Amino acid sequence: MTLTQQRIFIVTGGAFGPWAEEHLNTLNPRTDLLVGADRGALHLVRSGYRPRLSLGDFDSVTPEELAEIRSGSEEFTACDPVDKNWTDTELAYTWALERSPSEIILLGALGTRLDHTLANIHLLRKGAEAGIRSRIIDDHNDIELVRDRIVITAGPYAQVSLLPLTTEVTGITLSGFQYPLENATLQIGQSLGISNVLQAGQGSISIRSGLLLVIRSRD
């Protein structure tokens, strides 16, 4: 697969605020794409952004809000809320994966609905299997899924936690962290990987097998 040097931002119907606009303001209008999923499209339009695509069943907006989304989007796709098999976020994420971008960033994918939150985190597996970096970001978290190696730099999210998304993750090696690991194994249900901290400005995380959630957080 050949990845394009393009980021795709997906805004869904969860938590949205000034923190999200900080990320959206990094959009490169020449290369990056912006997608609104269901009520996330309304967030975008009302914040002055014009989505490349707005899609979903739009069961969380009024007819007046739906008209607002339709007129404020370059492309609009509505689906039947009864007949569809996927969440609006998964529809948007699948659309993004098909375009083979260099990175997919989901905003508003965390919120009060734990079922939707977990489903959105599990979506990251699709990106990992396709070799496309994907991140879920909100005001307090930056989440991505690792299947080989990543390098992370110091930023606003000071704590770094590691959680297996598969039964176990083997060969975990951390460099540049306060609590290093060398060829370690984490099994699902363990809390050993919670709340590590970068020692310097940069650290690396590598694994041999499995899928590892890397969650950078701040209180």
C-alpha cells in the first residue's frame, strides 16, 4: 500500500471544545481532509469549518441542523439509521482508510457513552493492520495503537500508559522512560504499564507481537 502524505481529521459527536480547534487549526488545506460524522459535522460547520464530507444517519440532529450541515459541507451522505450495520464513526473511519492517508486523527470520539468510546478505540486496530497511523485525541488523552515501534516526543500529555488490546503483548522495550522495560510481556488485565513518564524529550516503544494501546494523558 502506498500512503499519501495526507492527514484525514474525523470529528464525531462526542466531546468537542477549544482543544479540538487547536488541532483543526493545523490542517493543511492543500493536502489534509476534514470529515464530519453525524453531530460532529454540526460541530465543524458551526465552528466555521467546511467538511470535505459529512456522513451518518444524523439521528442526533434536528431537521434544521441537518439542513445546516448539508449546506455547509462539500459532500453530504446520509444513511438509514435502521438498516446500517456500522456506527457513524466507523463509516467515516472506513472512508478515510480507503484513501490510504499518512495519518487519521479522530476528534470527539470519546465521551459519556462508554460503549461508543470502547468501539472507537477498537477501530484503531483497522488502521494498525493497514499500516496507517491513527490517533484518538481529546482534551485529556492522545491514544494510538502500536503493532511494531513508535517514537513519541514530550508534549502536553505527560503520563504515558501501555495497555494490551490483544490477550498479551510480548517483547515490549521502552527507551527514554522513567521506568524502562526490556523484552517484557503484558497480559490483558494487568496494570503494570500505567502512568510512565518520559525522562527526556523523546522515547521509543517497540513490541515483538500483539497490539499495544499507547495512551498519553493529562489530568
